[in-house]
Amino acid sequence: MHVGTKFRIIYSYSYPVGAYDGAMNEQGQRHGYGVMKYTNGDVYEGMWETDKKHGLGKQIHRNGDIYEGEFVHGRKHGKGK
């Protein structure tokens, strides 16, 4: 958590690509821990920073593939588990 940044919890926020449950910053961006359920069946559970996957997270693809590990600025970073 960033010092001096205020957070609020949105229990359900709909985007054109899916639904998000989790923390958001004052600008209405996904920021902190949250779960995004995409309309294509994928699910991301983990940390967000200014509306991008950033930090530890788990991406479950609709085909059953799973990436669990580090995300940086919205992209998988490293091999993960």
C-alpha cells in the first residue's frame, strides 16, 4: 500500500470485458488486492496498481492453464509456478 493513498472497496464493478471485486483508488482505478472475472472465462486474482496487474497474482485461463507469480505493469514477469 502506498503511504498517503486512500483506498475504497468496490464490491462489484462492471467493465466491458468483465467484473471486478476489490480495492480501488480515489481515481476509480483497480489498486490493491482484487479479483477480475473476464467475460471470456479467464480469472485474475491478485494485486493491482493503477488499473494494471502488478505484484503477485494468479491468472487462470479458460482452457485450464494457470500462471501464478509476478506481474509487472499488466504483464506476466518471470516463469511463475
